Amino acid sequence: MIVGYVGYSNSDYFLQLQIETLKKYGCDQIFHSKKSTSEAEYIQVLRVLDLLKSEDQFVVCKLKHLADSITQLFEITNYIREKDIIFVSIQDQVDTHMPTGKIMFKTLEILDEFSRNIIHERKIASLKTGRPRGRNGGRPKVNQQKLNEAISLYLSQKMTVLEIQEATGISRTTLYRSLKKIKK
């Protein structure tokens, strides 16, 4: 089965152009996102990929229609590779059925691993340089006195949670988390 995916477009012309290109390629079905948000498109792509089986083809006109960020692209291409789906980007001339397409996917995997390693190294270096200056990383400690005050105000029911938050500086989430611990 050959399935096409059309990326969201504000212009009907570009949307129609993608659909025509995918039809000419021979797509049996064509899906597209009706929402312009990155997250909505990403979820739609994953839903389409869930429908496909090994050796099915997933076709887009351009890689930019597949993902809005390099991170999303890595996640999608990894998912495609794991499911053993053939991926084609018509205008970028990527076809994982061909050796050059496989090389491109391997290159993306290497870049993804390289990117994760750099982020990890930066985080470790930042923590090491911050410790001598009194920075240990993570969230700052909650002022226990203010937290106790917030809990007692909540239990007395004299103030709303928003008023308690403004008066004590304790976030709603921290207050509810602490109340949950008390109830246990």
C-alpha cells in the first residue's frame, strides 16, 4: 500500500499541488492535517504511520511537510525505520528502498545521536561549573514555612487557592502535591 501525507498549508493552491503530486506518484490513500499547529501535525503523522505495515510506502512531497523540527524528524524517521516502512520524499529525492535513501536515514540517526550526546555533555559541564558557585541544578527548594502557611490557609478554607498562591508564593501544584502527601 502506498500512503501519502500532505502537510498543512494556508494556501489551497499549495495543498492542492501536494495532493496532485502524491496522486501522480500513485498513492492509494492521502491523509492531511487540518490543523496548523506543530503538535497536531506530528500526532496526525504518527496516526497515519500506525496504519502502515512493513514494506508499505509512506510518501510526502517534501521533508518539511513531515516535521517542523529536527527532533520531530528524528522521532518520525526512527519510527518509520522500526516499523520497516519504505519512506519517500518526492522533491528531496529520498527513497529508503534505494541505497542512497538508506544512507540518508543512517546519517539522520548519527546526527540524532550526536545531538543527544552534545546536549548531555553540556548539561554535565554546566552542573560541574555551577556547583562551586552554589548551584546544584534542579528546582529550587520550597520554603517549608510558607508551604505550611499555605496548607493551613487551604484547610481553614478562608482563602481561594489563587489567593493562597498570591499571598504565600507557593504554586497551586506544590500545594496540591503536599496536600496529597498529607492525606496518605
